[in-house]
Amino acid sequence: MGRWLHGVGADVLGHHPAYPLLMARHRYFHEQAAEMVQWAQQGEWDHVVAILNGRYRFASNQIVLLLKSIRQGVKQEA
């Protein structure tokens, strides 16, 4: 998804007001994934599960909501 967001997605949707927030949430999503990997490598599974069920899930849900919002905006532009 990142390649798309930085490539074709930016070309097609970059003008949309929610696009910068989508990019920020996508970056945050990857930050949380990286943190989960670090904890997993240390065997700290309670931390992994807490992040997965908290910040990671939040970021994922926000990405979906923002994509839906952008899709709706594009439909209205057409």
C-alpha cells in the first residue's frame, strides 16, 4: 500500500484534504508494527498483544476510514 500511496495514489488522490492525514496514519501504522517486532524479538508477548489490540488496530481502522472518506470525496467530484 505504501508504494501506491507514494506513487499512483499521490498522483490521483494527493489533492484530497484527507490525504496528508492518511499518509500520517500509514506512517504511524508502520511505527506500531516495528515496535511490535521489537517486543516480539525480546519475547515480550504481552507488549505485542497490547499494541496489536490498541495503537496498531487504531491506526489500521483510521486508514480504512480515511480511504473510505477519500473514496466518497472522489465520487462526489465525478
